[in-house]
Amino acid sequence: MSAIRANAELVAHCGLYCGACKSCLGGKCKGCQENSKATWCKVRSCCTDRQIKTCAECNEFADPQACTKFNNFMSKLFGFMFNSDRAACIAQIKQVGPEGHAIAMAKLGSHTIKR
């Protein structure tokens, strides 16, 4: 497995950092942005349709709790299982941009900001 490196291309649409994921580090996955098989992901579909990289760029994303695509059953389950605060990740992307988020997450060694 390779070391965690900062790469803005590995910031997922929902704010997670794929660059710290074991599958990505092990070469089994190219990350959310490149994973055309992730058709089940409503956030990915929404961002792709709107031609934006992350929810941080969405004009309608003022309240993450109100967005049914960002705050759906699967994301709640993922958040619970991994103690993940994706809304905090999106807030960080808005503040420092995807590159800054990738740097921060690589330093943390984590795919998400913990709750």
C-alpha cells in the first residue's frame, strides 16, 4: 500500500478524501471522480449532472440537512459506521478549496473529518 498523498483529484463529490481510502491506496479504486461504476451514489450523479466537482460548488447546498441527495439513507449509514462528518468536509472545501482539503486530509491520514 502506498503513502497518503495530497491530490485534489481524489476529493470525492461528497467531500470525502478518496486518497486515504485503503482501496485507492492499494490500487483497486481510482477514487470517486473516476469510478463510473458508482451509479448508486446520488451525490455523484447530482454533481456530474450539474458539472461540478463537489457539493461545495452547489448553489443549492446552503443547508446540508435539507439536501436529500447529500443526506440520504446510505450517507447516514456511512456516517454512522465511519464516524464521518461529510458536511464538515464540504465546509472545509468551501474554505480552503479542494487542494487545501486534500492537503489537510493527507496530513490527518483520514478519508473524512470525524464527528
